[in-house]
Amino acid sequence: MGDGLEEELFRIVAETCRVSEPLPDGLSFDEPLIGPDSPFGLDSLDAVEIVVAVQRKYNVRIDAQKTSRQVLQSIATLSAFIRSHRPGPG
């Protein structure tokens, strides 16, 4: 998209969840964000922290467990949700 949102989300996730290991170069935005296959090594408690941080920063609302599970599949799904729900030009 060219707006740097995905890179910013990588930083927010790493800072919010205190990811100590450096992320591999060339990490795909489609990598799983939560769960055993996640390069971040995040779990459901981390997901709650990510939701809170994203809601505060981007003024979007991520409701319901089912919705949040879909939104938090990857950086790509999270950035698509933010773009389609934040106020202002989209």
C-alpha cells in the first residue's frame, strides 16, 4: 500500500509484547501473528495487548472474540482491518 502501516504494526507488536528476539529479515506480512506457527511466539494474552494498543493508536474498535481472531491472523489482516475501519480518507 505504500503507507508503511505494516512496518509500523510490526514495531507496535514487538514493543507491546516485548519480543526480545530479532525478527528475521524479509518476514512476510502474511505470517501467523498468534499461535505456535507465529514468528513472534505470541499467545492469546499477547493478542489482548495487541488489540488494546491498536485500538488506542488507530482509533478503531476490534469487537468480539471471533472478529478479533480473524483480524489478528497476520499483520496483513490487521492492517486491512485498520485501513477499512479508521476515520478519515481510506
